[in-house]
Amino acid sequence: MQTDVIAAPASRPAWRGLIGFNLLTGIVLGIVGFAVGAWLGGMIGDGLRWVGQSDENDIAIFLGFALGLVGYFGGLGFFNYPISRLLGHPPSLREYDSEGWGRYFRMCTDHKVVGIQYLVVILIFFFVAGFNAMMIRTELLRPSPSIWPADTYLTLVGEHGTMMMVLMSAAVIGPFGNYLIPIMIGARRMAFPRIESMTVWMTLAAPIVLLSAIGLGGFPTGWTGYTPLADQANLGMDSYITAFILAGTALTLVGFNILATVFTMRAPGMTWGRLPLFVWAQVATAILMLLSAPVLVTALLLAVLDRTATTTFFTSGNGGSPYLFENLFWFFGHPEVYILALPGFGVALEILPVFCRKPLWGYGMAVAGMLGIAALSFMVWQHHLFVSGINAPLRPFYMLTTELISVPTGFLFINAMGTLWNARMRLEVPLLFVLAQLFNFLIGGLSGIFLSDTPSDVTLHGSYFVMAHLHYTILGGLGFSLFAAFYYWFPKMTGLQYNMRLARIHFWSVFILFNTTFAPLFAAGILDMPRRAVTYASYLQPINDWVSISAFLLGGSMLLFGINVVYSWAIARKPAVDNPWHSRGIEWQLPTPVPVHNFERLPVIVAGPYDYGVPGALPVMQPEAAAAPAGGE
Amino acid sequence: MILRRSGVRIGLVWGVLSAATVLGVVFGLGPHMPPGQGTPQAVDQSTTNTLMTALAAPVLILIPCIFIYCVVNFRQRGAQIQDGPPVRGHGPLQLGWVAITTVLVLFLAGYGTYTLLVTSTGAGGGQGPNPVAVPGGDPLQVQVIGQQWDFTYRYPGYGGVETTTLELPRGQMVELHVTSIDVIHSFWAYQLGVKADAVPGTDNIVYVEPTKLGSFQVRCAELCGIWHGNMTSVGYVVSPSAFRSWIEQQQREWAPVTKQLPPYAPAYYPEPVVRGG
Amino acid sequence: MADQQLIEGEDIQAAVRNYWVGSRLWIAGLVFYFLAFAFSFLYLRSLNANHMWHPAKVQAPAVWGTAIVAALVVSAIVFTIARTALERNSLSIWRWAALVAFLLALTAAALQIVEYRELGFGPGAGGFASTFVAWTGGVLVVVLGMAYWLETIWATSIRAGTTLADTSRGERRMLAANVEGFGAVWYFVVAVAVATYGLLYWVG
């Protein structure tokens, strides 16, 4: 057994800490790599006839991004292990047992550090993309372009949409999944901890690469990146493609790692029937990630080839078809929609029993609902293309499969209502967010039925109705569940209390303002306002002004949340008790902060996680496995 | 017993609210439901929109009713934590819920398929080059060409003349061939209840039969570049005789241009945007 | 107990299972990665937009394709010999055969790069030409990744030396699990490569 001891000499000056494999080195090498790649790409481009005919050289940009990312990951230390394996060294896991800030800024294979890294990355870029939304709403105060040029507006729309999609895909599964899944199944770590660590640094790199589009002339396509508009677009499109490839790769790896972890690392006694629903939801999500994201990566690789190597996948005049991109994109894109929903249901069903002080109502049904949604979501993607002119004979099939998804989704709602019924409810902030999440998702889901039915979709497709629908499911559903999860698990993850009063104000303001912002957009859509348009009919100005002002207030309410996070985490630092919610969840039975190896000894799981009020219920785990090896090294 | 009484109370409130809302939706909102009554296709869409709203409303009322009732009645405060009854499910109720949602969903899918294929020949959505719901008779052919950032219209039955506004005769089945010569657009004639993507290299066919005189709004419904929002115009449904004189005038007016146009084709392949850089 | 060995802070049984489960999950992900290429092929072929799917002058060079497929298939066969040798504990045969299998995978990748230089048509010469370049490139990337994996296994077994002979040791069990997992993915990738080149050359 090999252990790495990092012994630092006591006299080491502070600046020496900056040197080594860490984020700073990663950024420096990333910039160097970009410069080298762009220079190389320029050299290659000079020799190519078709690049000479154009005034832009995408090869230089893509090569710059590629080498920049190599430098970034190399600087973070991700190549040390692969190179040592190449030389035949046996596996050895370097864990940063030592406390301190440093491990949050480098590759760290402790899943709890990764969870916190994810949380910070997600929150930072959530505010960046949210700020984009504020700028979009400012422009829409007037029916014609008034503040930004029309192309800047489209770049803002694209940045907002793409960044939110990238982040929200990881919003729950990243911070909470990585932090909690090993603990909840009674393991010490993830199955592939280096891959786990890599995904968070990819999730950090993706929005930064995406933001570089602003310096490269922006991109006009929104988050969907439809060709041939993308083929026309200038160099900013390359940022979008690279960022989404990174995000797609990260999604695949996250799904791979979580599935492997749950399959192999469960503690003795953690049967499938005792698995917390939060874990079940992440398993269902991970299946979608593992299987759908590779298709996105391939689709975008084809787009890269179209832009650099003169292939004609998406050019109909030369043997390609724009439908190819639409099909591949939505084959990923619809499972993606459930990647954005299922983790939130996991949070909701995990939190409900704790605050209702009752077992979850219909556990098996909930699992069936989640797996049913996951399975059906692969068979519905052409409902995004009902008016596109492909496969008219298949429309009834996609209509049926899409509407069938509401059946397993309905399972989850009756689970929630059954748990609430005759409960002994403690109306804490996490529960408030869960109830609001279910309410919002209900509106989102019911409006989705309008879009699943071809005749009504013909009216609504491409309008603000769709935009309102997706914000109700993603922000209203997953976003609210992110807040619920944050307020529920923050005391465990950081060992600190947040300001309860501020949290309640945040809840009521965000719930009310969310609905006043997005509900009128259903009306705007049905009154023929197309999405992503910088100009709109003047009779829609009252609705838009109302929505904009409401959106600014919503942004202000999000700031309350940001203030609460920063204040509680960085300034007040009021320690929390180990189990403030009196939860039976395994994570709450551990001391706060959770030790590096989670469990002194591998636990044996002897009861289900939701046995509230069950007479004579055993504690969920016994700390010691009879035949398990001693912990630590 | 208390629970049974709770159920009755929720049921009463829900029943009254739902009945009022459904009546309001059907009789109040229904006649004004977009996209209006201008074509059989639009009528079917607005009927479907009304039906969906009427079916969604009771669900949308039921679940918050239960939430609010539970939050008000099944709540505990204070330091002492009590646990609730350890009920893990209710087989018949779960089965019933699954059955009801499945039946509703199958009904909607069946109704959607019926309107799509039988009553309104594609419900105004683009059906692609090989439509499945085809009307009888001899429809008027009009080609809709999307380009950044305007729609133009070609009438192959009238010498392939290309016009900048769309005029259609009332009471005549129209076969729109939607295509594009640059990027993907979506031809959205709001009051006609027509939406069809204009995809380069594709002939996307829509059937629509205007039954009311008047104007309709044309928009682009698929992001197509910076002036996507400005890609609007107004089209007209006119009487057959007015249409005939209008199209003859257009033919005369545009004759020099028509000669220069490429011959009418279901799709045009401009020089591909080969982008190496 | 033999199972009380820890690998990377975790019970060795879990570590061994990770190889098994991880390789199968990796196959599942790869299925969808390749499906996207296959879909592009079949979709563009059936559309034949502007009659530009496969102009007659676009002819993929069959010699190179056959050579690449042959190298991959032989690599899989040699790898099977290596794996069987490891199971029988004949370590020297394992080392040589694994090395040959690795070099054959690299050869296939090198041949693919040579083929790109000898294509006779550009990637812009229609739908088939585009799909040909992209799909073979997609296979090439995966083959290179698999070659890396095989090299790490081989290098580990060289460095571990004679300690590997003891089949009850953790290192040996990990190696066996690693080889088994690699084998599953490698057979899958070779099968996909055979199907890919079959589609591209015969169906066209």
C-alpha cells in the first residue's frame, strides 16, 4: 500500500504555496496553451486553400481551446496519474487529508471537497448567467433595439441559455450528488474519484470558454446551436461548441461515475429497497447522462468538422442536412430536459418525509416513476420537431410517448401528496421550497402537455409559451429544489448555520416573484411573441415591461440568497448542530464536519431511511460491519 | 373519520372551484382562444387549446388545494417533535391514480391524433415533403421562401411569379410549400393557424383553408439571426375575384423579375456556405 | 481474510467490481457515441440531399480499410491469447502477447492516418465523404484511448515483476480484473470497427 505524505517544511514562505499543481498553474498553462494552439492553427490555416478564402480561421481557435484545455488540466495535475500509469506505477490515491484552503484549488479526490467545489462553481455562474437574464430583460423593456445592438442581444440570449443549461445539468447532481451519494450508500469514496474531480474542473472551464465568445464576436444561435445559422456564425460559435463539448463530456463522466459507485460501493445491508430516493433520482439521471450526452458530443464534433475541415454534414446542397443536427441535438436534448428535472424530484422526495415526520408514501412507486421517466425520455425527442417537416407519419407516436411521460411524473406527485397527508408537518425553509418546487413543476408539466400535442404545439412552438414552460420546469422545478437542497444540507456540508429569517424572506420573495415573472410569459407566447426576438409587437410592451420589472425584483431576491450564502459561510460562521432536522438520513448520523474517510468503520445498514414514526424502528445504520476491514490506511 | 371529513372538504372546494374554472374556460375564454377561427386548422388548434386548459385546470387546482389543506391542518410547531402515522402507501389509491392519469393521457393522445390526421389535414403544421394528411381536390399551390430576413412567395400556378406579400383567396384549400435558401426559419401565419419550419433543401408542405376575409400576421418562429424579430409582415385573405385581379397585377408588375428567377423547384440549393475559416 | 486488502482506501472486492461495472458502463456510453455516427450515415444516405450523398468519383481506398480492420482483428485475437496466458499464469507469454496486441492497435491507428493522406477525395465531397472522415476519425480516437489503456496494463505488469505470480495477491487480482474489463471494451470496439468499415466500404 502506498501512501503519499506531503510534508511541508515549516519555514516555507507563503508564496511557495502558489507553486505546484493548482488552479493558478492551470490558468497560466491554459493561457500559454491557447496562445500556442492559436499560433499553430494559424500556421496550419496558412497552408489550407479554404481557410485562405475566408477571413476567419476556426482551426486556430479550436486548436487554441484544445491546447489551452490540455495546459489547464495539466496545470491542475490531471496528467500526473495517467503518466504514472503509463510508466506502470500501480494505482495510488493521493488524498489531501490535511485541512486547509489549498485542497479546494487543486485536483482533490475527496468527494466532499469536490461537492463544495461544485457548489461554489455553480453558484458563481448561476449569478453570472442570471445577470445575463437581467440584461436581456432590460433590452426587452422597449419593443425595438434600444440598449444593445441586435447581435449583442442574441449573444446575451445564447450565453444565458447555454450557461444555464450547462450549470443546471450539474446543479444538484454536482454539489449534492457528489457530496452525498457516497455517504448515503455507506461508502468512503466514489468509484472513480479522479474522474469525479475532473468533472468539476470541466464544469468550471465550460462557462469560461463560453464567455470567451464575447471576445470572439458572439454567437447568434441561442443554446440550441442550430445549423446552418451556426455555420454562418463567426468565431464566437467555436466557444459555444467547445464549451458544450466540455459540458457533454463532463455529463457523460458524471453519469458513468455515479452509476459505478451506486452499483459497486453500497455498504452491507444497503439493498436497492433501502436506497434513499435522492440516490435513486441521481441513478436515473446518471443513466440519462451516460447514454445521451455522448450523442451531443458527436453532434458537436461534426459541427467542428463542418467549420474546420469542409465536411458538409449540415449543408443540404452538398449531401448533408440541417435535420441531422436537429435530430442528434434533441436526441440528447430531451433526456437533458429530464437531467434537469429528476435530481430535483430526488431532493423533494428526500426532504418531504423528514419534515412530514412520516415514511415516504409509495417508495416503490417513486422509484418506478423515476426509472419510467428515464426510459420514456429517450423516445420523445421529435416533439421538438413537430412543425419542422420531418417524419410526419411518426407524429402520433411521439405525441403518445410524450404524453405518456406525464404518467410516471404523476407517480411522483401522488408520492408527495400521500406523504403530506395526515403528516406532522414542520414548516421549515427546505420544506417550503419543496412545496413551491412541486407547485411550479406542476404548472411547467401541465403547460408541457400543450406542447406535446401537435395541434396546440403548432400555435405555441417557438413562442414565449415554450420559454415560460421551460423556465417553470428548470428554474421553478430544479432551481427551487437546488435552494431546498442548499437550505437542507448546508449545515452538514459546511458545519455552519445560515440566517433563517433571511432564508424565509428569500423563499417568499422568490416564490411570488418567480410566478409574477414567468406566468405572464405564457400569455405573451400565446399572443404570438416569438422567442429570442429583440423586436416584438408594440401591443406586447405592457406585458414585457411588467415581466422585466418583476424579473429585476426576482434578481434582487436572488441577491438576498447570495448575501445569505456569503454572510453565513464567510462572515458569521455560526456552527451548526450535527442533526438540526432530526433526520434519519445516514449523512446526518455522521459528525459535522464529515471526517475525510466518512466512516470510521464501514457501516451496516439495518433499516430504511424513511422509517419515521415506525414503532421500534432501528437506527438506520450500525457503525460497525462485522467482517469489514478497519478504516484508514 | 377526521381524514374522511378532510377528504370531503377538499373534494367540495375542489369541485366547486374546478367547475367554475372549467365553465369559465369553455364559455368565457374558449371563443377568444388563440389562434382564432379564421381557418379550420386554427379552429382545431383553438379547440385543442381550450380542451387542454379545461382539462389542466382541475389538476392545477387539485394539487395546491391538497398542499394548502395539509399545510394548514397537518402542521406541528414547538420544540417537541412528534412523528406521524407510518403509512407507506395505499394500493387501490395508487392504482387508481395510475389508471386515471393513463386514461386521460391516452384520451389526449387519441384526440390529438384524430385532429391531426382526420379533421384538419395536419392541423396547420408543416408535414414535410411527403404529407400524411392530404385534402382532396385541387389546392392552390404557393411556395413560401424564407431568407434572412423576409419571406417571399411564389405562385407556380401563375407563371412562378414571386411576390413580397402573401394573399390567399377565401374558401380555397391552399398548399403551402415552405422552404428556405439560407438558414432555418419558421413560417408562422398566426391567424391562419399555420406554422412550418423553412429548412434549406426541404419542401415542407402545409395545408390551410382560409374561411374568413381579413389580414393575418406573418412572423418567423425560429431563431434565424439578428433580425429574427423583424421578420414580420401582413398577409391578406381576399375574395376569389379580388385574388385573381391581384395575382394578375403581380404577374404584370414582376414579369421582368420572374424571367430572371431560377425555374420553380420544390427546393433551391444555393452555393453552400463552405466555411473553412 | 484474503479480502481484507485495501486498494486506494477501499475494499479490494469493490475495486475489482469497479473494473467490471466500469467497463460495461463505458461500453454503454460508447454504444451511443457510435450510434450518432451510424445515424448520420444512415440518415444522410437515405436523404441523399441534392443527389450529393455519394458522387461516383468518391471511392474509399479499400486496401487501407482492409489493412486497418485486419490489424484490429489480429490485435483482438492476440489479446485473447495474452488473457488466456494470464489466466494460466504464464506471465512471459502474457507480456509478449499483450505488447503485440498494443502495437497492433497502434498500427491500426497509424494506418488510418496514412489512409487520410491517400484518400483521393476531400471531406467536402458530399455526405459520404464527410461521414467517412468523421466516423473513421471517431473510431481512431477510441482506438488510441484503448491503446493507452492496454499500455498501462502491460506496463503495470512489467513493473510488478514476479510478485504477480501469486494469484491471491491484491495486485494480481486487480490486474486480472483490469484485463477482463479491457477485454470486454476492446472486443466491443473491434466489433464496431469491423461494422463501421463494412458499412462504409460495402454499403457506401
